[in-house]
Amino acid sequence: MIVYNTVEDIVRICRENNMLFWQVIMRADAQERMVSEDISFAAMREMYRAMKRADSEYDKNLKSPSGLSGGDGEKMRIFNSTGNNLCGAFMGLAMEKAIKMGESNACMKRIVAAPTAGACGVIPAVFLSYETCFNAPEDKMVEAMFITAGIGAVIAKNASIAGASGGCQAEIGSASSMAAAGLAYLQGGDAECIAHAMAFALKNMLGLTCDPVCGLVEVPCIKRNSAGAVNAISSAQMAMAGIRSAITPDEVIDSMRRIGNAMPSCLKETGEGGLAITPSAQRIKETLQ
Amino acid sequence: MNIFDIIGPVMVGPSSSHTAGAAKIGYISRKLMGEEIVKAEILLYGSFLATGKGHGTRMALVAGLMGMKPDDCRIPESLNIAKRRGMEVIFGESDLKEAHPNTAQLKLTGVTGRKLEVVGESLGGSRINIAKIDGIETNFSGDYPTLVVHNIDQPGHVSEVTAMLAHKSVNIAAMQLYRSNRGGDAVMVIECDQEVPPEGIKWLEKAEGVVKVTYLSLED
Ligand code: SF4
């Protein structure tokens, strides 16, 4: 029976059993749910395909029920296609897809929570763009999805993946670190490299507050999906270059929990602090009422 | 921890607690009713009341009450669909005291006139808790086939029910007992590993001292 509670557990199990990171997560899932590994793999493929469908069903003409969001993903697409993209095809596409998915979520379209609905754009943005730009086979993408899930499970266990208890570091931060870990694997990183990609991404997001305007999953959530995707790519690249985090991956997760606990409740999804109480936010609130 | 709670569920946005959780509360309530719902009084509490509009909480609850799951693309259209089906929907504020911040109180009438009142809480990450049925505390997640038996608080009823389940080879995953006052109304909430066959439920409904049987089947 495979049991892991920390990133270090997963890295150790890989080393002792000569397994890959994703195989550890898949086997643990199959054992826990008492299904075959084939069924576990097929279920994850289904999630990946659901992300793909959600991406392809983006509707540039939709507005959210509040009227606050919609159409920005299309602006990104047009800008990217003019050749003025500042940061290269892959990162540009990831930013576009992140915003599109965030908008689809706000517009009540079907998405995959990863790990939450508010952060649903980060992982598909990085993964779908990678598959397109680097011609990766789908099986490989599904393997990397297991890595994101395993990292998310460890974070959920030792810290939190809910904005209401940990702030946005727990949502966009977690999604970003999950995506970074998966991306490091796709680029050929070993278990240690995967763990450090995760650590970089989460460190860069520590302290991020959850302060959505009017309590809606729109402002700042949608654009933070883009930030989470870009941060994942930069973190994976650092880890691939052989840079290592001075703070161990599990200690970064512990820090996230402590920071989340120390955060006042006005910055944890209550809409009573941060961006949510700015004059602009007040004006939006008045127009909504 | 199930990794498909981390990657997943597939759901209609924007919020796992205020949209997907709300749809699930509606869906489980529809299953508990066991028949089409013709009238729903939907009373909201706390954050469901305050920020529910922008999150589509009302649409999601109504969609669920019509049998739609949290990933059903018709959720944004549910209020119109209900109107077309002739389902009467009334929204209001719940007068519950000190409930969970994301709570919906549903007063439902079925097509045969059957009445059911459910208090559902959305706990986050689309997990829910059915906190009350017909005014008596329950507490179950809706992830297992669940049998809810309202009976008169007298000795012997628990063993009757468990004997029936054993006879039908149904294994009990968790069991809770609640009552309003000694000798008054009591409730058994039994979460099972297998589905309870319909004849077992029929038998229970006729058993002496049993006031009402509500069953959550997870079969479609
Ligand atoms: S700001 Fe809050 S609601 Fe928005 S994505 Fe971050 S954690 Fe979620």
C-alpha cells in the first residue's frame, strides 16, 4: 500500500522503488479507490479532455451575470496574433488560455476545478499550451496531470487549497505550483527537479490574499490565473536549469499554512479587505445593486 | 484524500461552494423527494443570500431540484426551464439561527403532494452536508446511498431497520440517531455501502411506529 503525506515521501518512494513521480500518485489512487491502474489513468485522461473541451468552448461574446467579465481572452488572442507578443509563443498562449478559462468559469460555463473553480485556468493554460507548442503526446500530458494532483493532495493535507482558509496563495498559489511540477516532468525533470519547481512556484505566491470584489470569482481572480500560469513556467525553467530552492518543498507548504493562519479574515474570501474595499470596488458594488 | 477532489470535479462555474455545492444540495434533495418537484420555496442564509446572485446560487439550486447535476450546462437556463415545466419557485430569506454561512433551506412539494423540508450546507470544494430533514438534525454528505427513517421514539425500531438491511445484504457505513425529545419524533440516518432494494423501503414504510421513510439512491 502506497501512502504519501509529503513531497519528500513521494520523492523517497520514487527512489526506493525506482518509480516515476506520476506512477506513485497513480498507484496510490488505484489502491485507495480499489480500482485498476488502467481505470485510474482513464479517469485522469477524462479530466484532461474535459479541460480541453472547456478551452475550446470559450465564447468571446459571453458576459458574466454581474457584467464584470468577458471578452478579455479574445483581446489576448488578437494581440498575440499581431506579432507583438512580448514573451514568446508558449507563454503568450498560456496567458491567453488562462484568461479564457477564468472568464468561462465566471460566465457559468463548464470547467474543471483544479484545485478550485477560481484557479481553474492555471493548469489547463500551461498544459494545453505545452501540448500544442511542443507537440507532446496526450499520454504524457495525462502522466503529468497525476503529478499536479499529487502535489495538490499534499498541499491540501498539510496546508489548504481554499481561499476562505488560506487566502489566494492556497488557490492560485497551489494551482501554480501544481502546474510547475507537471511542467518540470514534461521537460524531462526527475523527482527532485519536480519538487523544486513546485517549491519555487509556491514561494513566489506566498502571502497572496483573497480579496475578490463583491465576493465574486471575477476580480482579481481571472487575471491571477494568467499570473499563476506564467509563474509556473518560470519556476519550472529555474528548476530545469538546476537551480534548487534553499527552503525544502515541504517547508514551503508549511509556511503557506502558517501564513494563511496569520492572515486576517478580511483577506480570506470575505470581500471585506484589500482590493474589495477600494473606491473602484465600491463603485462596482453600487452599480450591481 | 481522493485526487479527483483535487483535479475535479467537472462543474459549471463560477464557484465550487456557491454554484456546484448549491446544485448538489438541490440534486440530493430531488433524489430524497423521489418524485418530480412541483413547488419549491427556497430560503437562503448567510453568504448564499449575500453573494448568491453573482454566483448563480439560485439557478444552481433550481437546476438541482429538477435533477440536473453540477456539470449540467443547462444550469444558467434553469429558471426559465422551471417556468416552462410549470414548477413554482419562490425565493426568500431563511430565518434559521446560527447556521453554516452557506446554507439553503428548501421547502418542497412533490407531484403526488409529498412534502419535504431540507436544510443543506455547502462546505466548500463542492462538498455538502444535509443538516436537517423535516426539522430534525441529520448530517450526511450524500456520497453514499442513505436511508432516513423518521419514527416514534420507542424501543426496538433501530433493530428492526438494521435487521432488514442485514437481510437484504446491505452493509452499514455509518449510522446516526437523533430525536426532538424523549418519546417524540426520532430520526435514524443510515449511510450504506450498497443500495437498499425498493421492497425493503416499502416494507419499512408500513412498519409500525415508522412515520416517514426518505431514501437517497445514487442510481440514476
Ligand atoms: S482571489 Fe479568492 S476567490 Fe479569487 S481566485 Fe483567489 S482565492 Fe479564489
